[in-house]
Amino acid sequence: MNRGTAESRLVISSARERRGETHRIFLLSPAKISGIRGSLITSEAAQSRLALRVRNQGAPLGEIFSFISGLYFRGKLAYAKKFAEVAGDLPPAYVITACAGLVSSEMIVSLDELRKMCAGDLDAANRQYREALDRDLKVLAQGIADDCQVVLLGSVATSKYVEPLLSVFGERLLFPAEFVGRGDMSRGALMLRSASAGTQLTYVPLARATRHGARPPRLLPLQSR
């Protein structure tokens, strides 16, 4: 990627002047582009409107991942946009990427940039992943107030997100307690419902939270109006 420095990518310079006005920001786990849905964007033969936009002028990363992941990422993005409280030019959500650190969900990315930022393993032991992510996490931490909530919308069952994020944010790192025991589709549906109802989930410090648990009851079907 050739998007300048981490600071320009994170767009926090103006937010620093109003640090106390940023109260909640979200970090989102990424979608996988290697599957069937991803090929509908990355294949040179793909002819959907979104695929053509990505190939020609680019499209917002959040929109691309919402298409590829479907319900799960769509739920994360809708939830983050609804409940983020940010100042200045700071976007409501950043996506954790395999080798490009944190990327704004609103950033316009080309097909080549998409492929590059998704290349590699999301593994806490992967040096390329950790160096880029650690760099951007530190820049973000410097650009927000000490009491700003940093909420992870992603899996906490493994160390791939938890370890790097906790090393920078510690007790400030939160996640929805309702995620424990739920699969991706259930989490996505839960977040869409919460965003639609205007009701936030229960944030708890990840450092002290129970990260594994029994599967909760299935969400009841929405009542038709």
C-alpha cells in the first residue's frame, strides 16, 4: 500500500486537538477474501457492480468486507457506526488487517490494495502482522483520551487480536459480553438488532473477562409489524 504514514492512514491529527470528545471507538476483525464470496470481488472475471468499482476507482473497505462476510461484518459495521462517539476526522471504526495495521472502514481501497492488506496470516506470532498492527495501535492510543472506550468487535477465543490489543490498551480494551459462546452469524444478527433498536451491548474489560462459555439460546425471530 502507498497511503503515506500511519498517521495519515489513521486520520487522528485533528482529533488530537479534541481528545476529550472522542468517547468510544471500535476495532473490527476483518473478512476473509480467500473464499467464494471473496472471489466475487477479487477475480478478474467478476462483473458485479461492486467488483467493477473496486477494480476501477476503488470502494470503502467496510462496504467490501460487508459484501464478502455478509451478516457478521455487516452487523459489526452497522453497530460501530451507530454507537461510536468520535471527534474531528476520526472514523468510527478501524479494521484489523493482516499486514497493513489498522485501516479505516471508510478508506477507499483498490483491488491491488485489498489483496496486499489481506496477504499473510492473522497470527500474533506473525512478525509482519504484529509490527504493522503494533505501530498503528500506538498511534491511535496517543490520539485518543485516556478514558476513551476501545471496543473490539471480533473473536476473543484466540490470541490473534487479544494479545496485540491488550499489550497497548490494557484495561481500556473492552468487548461485548454477549459475544461469549456465540458464533459469527449470531453475533452479526445480534449487532444488527442492537443497532436498529438503539440499544448497546454490555461492554466488559477484556483483560478480566470470561472469553469462553456455553452457547447462549438462539435469538428469537423478530416479530413482524
